[in-house]
Amino acid sequence: RIEEVIEEAERLGYKDVFILPGGSIAKKILAKEKPDACLGVACLKELMLGSFICEKFGAAGQGVALLRDGCVNTEVDWKILNDRMHLNSDIT
């Protein structure tokens, strides 16, 4: 399903999609890319870290929490992710 998310992000005009092993790398990406906004999918701990990073770099952040903590064998609510991806988009 990750491929579907990437394809939809491209269709919606997202600048890029990154799959990260942890939130600390997000800081480097935001410093380099300087986005106006970003959407993260992670455990609650990483989403909290990400919100502080977004604030530091002036990016509007949205987050979708994983249904179970952990990086392996976890799941996301795909409808919530899809809804968040379409925020501020005229594309349906």
C-alpha cells in the first residue's frame, strides 16, 4: 500500500515522499527541503518530535498516528491518511 500512497501523493502534487527509519532524520530533510507543510505517519512519540521539528522550521505539520506503536508489523488507518493527504486539495 505504500506504493499507492506515493502515487496518490504525486498525483496531488506533493513535492516529495520520504520513508524514514526515525523522526530525527526529518530534521535534516526539513532543513534541506524547506517545505511549507508536511504530513507524517508515525507512532505518537515520533509525531510529537515531528511537530516540534515542523514548528522550528516554520512548516505546517499534520500527523497520522500508527494504530500500534513500533516500526514492524504495524498498521495505519488508510482512510484517515487519505483524508489528510487531500486537505487543501481541489483534486478528488
